[in-house]
Amino acid sequence: MNRNAGRLTGCGIGLRKEHHDTVLKERPRIPFFEVISENFMAEGGRPRDVLERVRRDYPVALHGVSLSLGSAEPLDRAYLARLARLIDWVRPVLVSDHLCWTGLGGHNSHDLLPMPFTEEAVTHVARKIREVQDFLERRILVENISSYVEYRESTLSEADFLVAVLEEADCDLLLDVNNLYVNARNHGLSPEEALDLLPPGRLRQIHLAGHEDNGAFVVDTHDGPVSGAVWDLYRQTIERFGPVPTLIEWDAQLPPLGDLLEEARRAESILATAISDDEVRRSAARALGRCTAEAVCEVAHAADAI
Ligand SMILES: [Fe+2]
């Protein structure tokens, strides 16, 4: 299994068709793009032409919405084969999908539907994730979704469920901080407690997005800027987990590309504080190894630079 499929850094944005022309013309300074896998599975055509040119210059992450990992039905082998062909062509740094189900009996709901948080569901979804990883011969990331209902049958918290799935499937986590916030508000949970439970070694990407706050409930809309509360939670996430590559997910009512890049720069400034802290820690570790006056100066210098 490919454990070293490259590394992303910084904050990227989603490549959406409204921005294709501007991206190709202006070649914005952005560390990576994420694309929706299903939008590029058909060979040929304008989408493939755009991605062909983008992937030459930028790292690309593939983000899918159709694996339906939580469905009681078997995996769709034809879909998996199409995904494998796309991976061969794109050579993405990361491949991700969601911890959810999206249909039943050949019917696609076009919604990411929540799973019950039970031990039985952990075993079921972990087996399917392993099957996907074996088929693709690489690790995948699974993302926590937003939800508006809970199952009476659930015996685990969402965070305990996530941790158990990551462990049993031996896969990685794409943490959507906005979804974590939306669910915390809708279901009366503590997002900070959830952060404390998540294993740092498996968190490989973060999503940030806008939502609609209706007071009594919050809807995950992806149609506006990231809210102040989600930026606060993101800051806490980065303080706890370090500089995890991040993506601004803006899918509807898209603003001009420049506004999207501005959101990414805001995330970059938060990531930069974690990178500075990391540098101080590394300097301290090096200095402890040598323990000389010169080494102590080096740590002080690194701390001053923040
Ligand atoms: Fe997301």
C-alpha cells in the first residue's frame, strides 16, 4: 500500500468551473487545488482539458461523493474502477470521500446521509474502507459530514465513532471543521471535546466552509465565507494538531477568485503561527541534544522570529 503519496502544505481551494478560465489565465499563487472526482471521470471534454493543464502546475487532491461507504449495499465496483482510472491519470496527492451513505437499491439520493454511530456500523464501514484501499492500492481519507438528525440506535459519540473507524480501517481523516461546528450546534455537542479525542497521526487534511446560521439550527451551505466561530475552532484545531493542509470549500454562489484566495490567505496566516511554533520546538530539541550556549541562543532567536 502506498503510504507515501506526497505531501500537501498550506491552504488550497476547490477548482470550480466558474473559475476555470481565470485559473488558467492568472495561474494564482495557491499551494494546491482540490477537485470533485465525479466531475472529471468522463474522459475527454473541457473538464479534463482544464484539469490536464492545472495538474501540470499544482498538486491536486481528489475528493469524491459517491463511494457510499456507509451504505448496507456492497461497493459499486464499476465506480471504483472509474475512480482507479482517474487516480492513474491525475496522480493526486490525496484521495478522499465521506463517512456517509448516498443511496439504496440503485437510487442515488445526491445527499450525504448520516450513519448510526454503533459498533456494528464501525465494523461495516471499516470493512468497506479496507476494500477500497485494497482495490486502489493506496490509503484514503474519510471526512466527517454535517447532519440534521440523529439515530436512536447510536451508542457512540460522533468522535468515538470516527476514532474507531480510523483505527479499524487503518485509514486517514479529513476533518471538516465547519461540519464539526454545525453538528455541535445542531446536536448540542462540544466540538472541543471531539478535537481532544481525535488521533493527531491520522489527520491529513482539513476543510473549511461557510454555513447558514438560523439560530435554532445551522445549515452547511458552502455558499459564503467561513464564520467567525469556525475560524476560532480552526485556530484551536491547528494549535492542537499543527499545520495540517487546509482547503476552503466554497461550492455555491461563488465569489470572484480573488475573494476565495483571500479566505485561503486567512487560513495560511493561522497555519503560519503553528509552523513558527513547530520551528521553536525543533530548535529546542536540537539544542537539548547539544546543550551549549550557542544552542540556547538559537532557540531564543527562533522564538524572537515569531
Ligand atoms: Fe467538507
